[in-house]
Amino acid sequence: MKNLVLRTIILLLLSAPLGLFAQKAASVYPVVEPNQFDYGKMWTFEHAPMKYFTDTYGFKPDERWFSRVRMAALRFSSYCSASFISPDGLVMTNHHCSRGEVGKVMKEGEDFDKNGFYAATQEEERRVEGLFVKQLVQIEDVTDAVTALTSQAKSDQEIIMLRDSAVRMLKKEYSAKPNWDGLEIEQVLYYNGGRVSLYGYKRYDDVRLVWIPELQLGFFGGDYDNFTFPRYNLDCTFWRVYENGKPVNSRNFYFPFNADGIKEGEPVFVVGNPGSTERYRTVAQLEYDRDYRYNIQLAWMKNRETILKEEYNRNPSHDLQEQLFSMANGIKAINGIVEGMHDPILMGRKQGMENKVKAQSKAVASGQDYWKQLADEYAPLYAHASEITLLGPSPLSGSALLLMHYSNAYEKALEGGAGEEDLNALREQLKATAAGLKDPQELRMLTTLLEELKMYASSDDAYLTTILDGRTPLEAARRILDKTDFADTAKLNKLLELTADKYKKDRDPLLAAGRLIVPAFENAVKAFRASTPKRKALEGKIGQEIYQVFGLNIPPDATFTLRISDGVVKPYEYNGTMSPVQTTYFGFYDRYYSYGGKFPWSLPERWQNPPAELLKAPFNFVSTNDIIGGNSGSPMINAKGEAVGLVFDGNIESLPGNFIYDTQYNRAVSVHAGGIAAALKYMFKADRLVKELGL
């Protein structure tokens, strides 16, 4: 039983507002034995865990099995995963990976969000310009070669420079090798740079839409149901990859579709491209993330979400809706990470793992405590945490902040004697952005920014004191926007005709604020960049220390490269009850009626009168596989290499998986292959796809 009293006490201590402390105090965690899989189960293909799979699940995957699995998996654009599921180039990924793309091929009068889309013939499949998928064809671990070429480095900076140079040379060398010719070659750093691989990708640029269900099916329950289970989502889309105008022949590398391929306790495997995890970050780094980095970022995102909602209520649009989906998803994800970082047991496990590695570290034994050195590198960064997050140029921070950055660049260009072409480009940028200042929303945006700075900036940040000058953030923002010449086209044109000396001396309140805010941001960037080589070098050394203890028995952090994650179909305890292994369409309709058909549990017309065969079909299911963002669209396969599901989410308990994997509660949530098959058969009458999938 977890010690709830201890958790509560530590939570109260850790969640105190930052402003109450002049200096960050070290946290104390209970001593907890680390778990074998704290670093997760995202295994690389160049070091595939054959023996572990055999010992754990009783089947013996060979090189051929791993090769076919690797070739059947895909990167979907630059943000999701996908897979071949038929011999003729049919590709499966998530609805939420696709909906930003399909709008490009909607014709006048069509609404795929409302009605979905199905190409009844091959000729009706629609190509999306700019969309691509990548197939990992070649892999080579080049660690030894890189190590040999960097062994003479005398400093941290030189190690990074020599490594980059060595990798460039090796990429050029491999591009001329048989079977690598024509591939896109990428370097992959593992174990904080401790190991290096080259990946060769074949890129397909002709990707055509075949089928996508309605938005309400792909995102049923909206943000309320996001990161939860039981779940009822048809988060699926089918595409087809073409080459030379014909469907790709994927006969030798695809996952046959199995609509009835899962049972409780059965091993399943996720093959996809997990985006990024931070499980090799030290306890000191995680404390920085918890108290500064994510804390401030979360506040920024919540405030922008509120502003976006207000704008959407006034002027609803597809683009704003996508921004809101993305922002809500990010808020929920980061909030789950932060809550995990406030969990003394999880942090105790991180501390326990750190202690375990340090106890076996030759470097620590010789007086080189890389963990302490890295903590010392972070200490000076606390004072710049708010500026690095809040003051970067961003449309979601408003036109005023963008203008401060642009005007600062313009002032420097004037002083530096920039050419007239460059100055004119900056003038046009200033004019275009200044037009937005007249929007009433701009007062809200600038006020919010000043409120955030007042809450999170260091107490000795003189620039903020000067900007506020005894006023509230609202009063200061109103004064800046009411009195600035940037809001008046004629006055702005005159301002942009000034000489360098006069422009520099102009006392416009927006310019004055920019002359304080932009340098504060640039100082923060400078502080972070100055320590980057040292921090990266220390992270690499710590990664090597961890590797010396565990070797290839633990996987590296996710890097949006192909991994295979093992698990079993298994329920879990939550809210005092037990989850089912899978849901059904019957439960889907129960949820619809339980909420009175109100959004986000409403249903399109097509789904109003379902046949009995649909109601009995499985819909979503859970398994213990280790996933993270980027795994969206990954196929869930069984030991036979059959597609039995489609990963689209994790449960709320999986969110701390960014920094630690918890085998007890962490669950991947997938669309059941049987649920996809039922939708194709009974609701879309997609006979062509049903036949192609052998259903």
C-alpha cells in the first residue's frame, strides 16, 4: 500500500508557490527500490531484445521476424506513426494524425469532419500534396567509428564538434554503399549521446486518402475522455502509398489484419516512433522541470487556451478548433507529467535508481560526481526560466510582443547600416503585425503576458518593475496600447521614416517596453546557450555511467525513431474499480445516451440507428505497452505479426511516462481491429476495403 500520508506531506512541500522561496531548496524523497523497467520498454531494432522476448513470452522472434516488422512500420509525416496493412500499399494511422491533412483535398461543399470520406474506387483516392511517409530500410550502429574519430578531443565543446564532423563523414560514406543509395540518412543519438546509429529511410511522397470517419467518431468524448479508459473512439484513417503512379507493392512487408486477435494476458507489440521521453534526466533536472520549466509552460498554455476559446466562440473555424484540440491535449499531458513529478513514490524511485548507478560509478568513486555537476549547471538558470518560456516571439502571445521583437531587430538593423532591401522587409513585417494591435483581444493578450511575468519572474527583475511603474498589468497594457504610434498607420509610417538616431531615442511606450523585454529574453537565451555544451557533455557522461551498469538491458530515451514495445493485454484498477480489457460499441451508445447526445458525446446521422452486429463488436482495448506521443498511429501486433489494433492514446496514469515507466498502472489504449472492421462493414459499407483486408 502506498503511503498516502507521506505523499500528502511531500506534495504540500513541493507545491508551494515559487515566489515564496528566495532560493530553491533541495527536495527529500522516501527511499524506494527502483523498478527493472523504470527506463521503459521502447527497444531499438539494431539491438532487438530477442532473448528477453523469448524468456518473457515464450516465442522466438528471429532476424527475419524483426526485419519484416520493421519494414511494415512507417513514419507518418514528421509527427506520427503508421503501417502497411495490405499487399497493395494500404496504410493505417490515426484520425487525429490525419485530420490536419485531409482538409487539403476537400472539394467545395464537402465536410469530412461532419460526414467522413470513403473512396469506393481506387480512382477516387485523393493525393495530399506535401504529405509523405518514411520506411526504415537500413540501420547501422556506428558508435565505435564515431568514438575512434573523437577520442582525441580535449574539451566538451570539441567532443560535440568532432562527433558532428564524424557523423557527417560517415553519412557521406554510407550514402555511397550498396542498399543505402537514395535513402535519406539520419543520425540517431542514444543514451544521451553515448551511442550513435545511422538510419536510412525510403521516402514516399505520393500518399492518397482512402477512408476517414467523421470527427465525432475519431474524437468521441473530446478532451473530457482524452487520456482515459474505458474509451470509445474510432481514431483511425486509411491511406494508400503510391510509387510511379501505382500502389506500392508491399507484399513482403505488411501486417495482415486480424479482427479477432487479442485475448487477456496475450503478448502484444507496438511498432512505432515514440517522439520523446526524458527518463535519463537526473532528479535535479526533473525538479527544474517540475518547478520552473513545466510549471510556467502550463500556466502559459492554460491562459492561451482560455483566449483561444473566447475567440472560437466569437468566430468558430476549423483552424481554431485544431489549435484548441492541440492546446487541450498538451495541457492535459503536461499536467499529468507534473502531477507525476509531485508523486514522492515515483520521484523516490528516480532517486533510488540514481543512487544505484552512482554506487557503481567509477567516476563517482574517483571524485567526479557528474550528477552534482549537472545540478550546479542548472542553478544559474532558475532566474531565467520565466523569460525563456514567456518572452519568445509567438503569435499566441499577441502582436504586441511580436512587434517588440521586430522593432528591436529593426532598430539594430538601422544602427548597423543594413541595406535598404532588408530594412524594407522589416518595415513590411512591422506594418503587417501592427495591424493586429487594433483587435480588442490584444489588450487581453498583453495583460496576460504581464500578469504571467509578475507571477513568475524573479523578484529582482528590474525590467518588469520599470514596465509596470506601479501600475497593474491591465493598466500598464492599456497605457502601452492606447499611446503607441504602432496602432496608427500614419504615425507608424512616420516612425519608420526616422533616422537611426531618432528612432533609438523615440519614447513610444511599445518601443520602450520592447527595449526592456527583448534584452531580457536574449539574456535568458544567452544563459541557456552558454551552459548547453557543459550540460550536454555531463548528460552524455551520465548516460554512459548508466549504460555501464545496465548495458543494452534497458532501452534509450525515445527519439522519434522506430522502436518495438512489448506488453500484454491487461486491465487495471482505477477509481476503486477494475477496468475492462476492452469496450464495445454497445458501451459507446450507452455513453451517447447517458449524456443525452450532447457534444462532445454527440453522433453523426449515419450512426443513429446501428445494426445489432455493430453493437456486439469490440471497440477499444488496453495493454501494458510503453508508448508516448509520436506513437499515435502505431500498429498493435501479435506474435504472428498480425495487426490486432491501432494505438491512439494512453490512460491518465501513463502521463508520467515522460520521465518514468510504471508497469502497474501504465496502459496503452488502442482501437480494436475488430472495431475498425465492424465500422467498415456495417456503417460505411466499404466492401472494397473489407475485401482487401480479408475480413
